[in-house]
Amino acid sequence: MLSERIGIDDIDCKIMELIQKEPNLTHTEIAGRVNRSQPTIGMRVKKLEKLGILKYQAGINIKVADLLFARVDILTKNPNKIFDIVRHCPFMLTAFRLSGNNNISIIIAGLSLKDLDHVINHHLRGNPEISNVHMDIIEDVVEDFVLPIDLNFDFSRIELENSCCGNCEF
Ligand SMILES: [Zn+2]
């Protein structure tokens, strides 16, 4: 069972299932559905949150947002440095470390293909530590896929600058 693997019991499992399907349920409502008291639910939810197993993600929904999203796979000698760039670059939403021919996969967002190209050129192409850069546009996602994005950053500014965003220089 997956629940055993991540170290939670059946009740925790039911609580998480309910929250995932209906995030707005109150603890009292959850209590009614799993036959436990409301304080028990409160304690269990707090425990799951503290463990980091239960997380609430707010951000932009890639499934519906009218932006261009792409996955960029690279092979780099210095994955930590790429993670640093991803943390600072507003166009880069997240990255995965992989085993295989490419060792990092980055999710990037922009207003146009030209913008995405610009970001990739600035940060990745021509970097001597990176030997392989491959971009695919994300055309659809099965379910809602939510990632935090810096909405204060003016994404159209990229047209005006030769660098990326000004705060992601590495
Ligand atoms: Zn950048």
C-alpha cells in the first residue's frame, strides 16, 4: 500500500483523499465522513502538514492559463547551478533532476515562443557545462497542474532587454 510506504494510516489516507477531492471541506465535515471527532481531524491534518506530506499548492494552472509552457531537457555537469537559476528566473517554474541521457528537465513559461527561446538562449545554450538542450512545447495536461509563478514580474519586459529578467544573472 502506498499509505504504508509514506508512513500514514488508513484514517490519514481517507482524510487526504477527501482534502484532495474537496479542498474546501471543514474539519467538522471531514470528521463526519471518517467517523472521528473534529479535534482528531485537526490533529491529524496538522501532523500531515508538519510531515510535509500534505501540501496546498497555489499558483498558475498550466491546464488553463493562456501562456506558453514548455519542457526543456538538458544534460549538465552542474545540476545544482541549474536549480539555482530556476529558483531565480521568473520564466522557469520548476525543474526535475533525472536519471538518463538528460539530467534536468525544466518547466518554463512565457508569452511567446520567441520569449522561451530567449530565456533558453540566455541561460542554457552556449553554457559550456551544458551539452544538450532540447525544448518541447507542452500542449495539454491530463489534470489541473498548478505551479507558483511570479505575477509581479512583467513578462513582456523581455522584449526590451538582452539579458533575461535582470534578477536571474548567473
Ligand atoms: Zn532568467
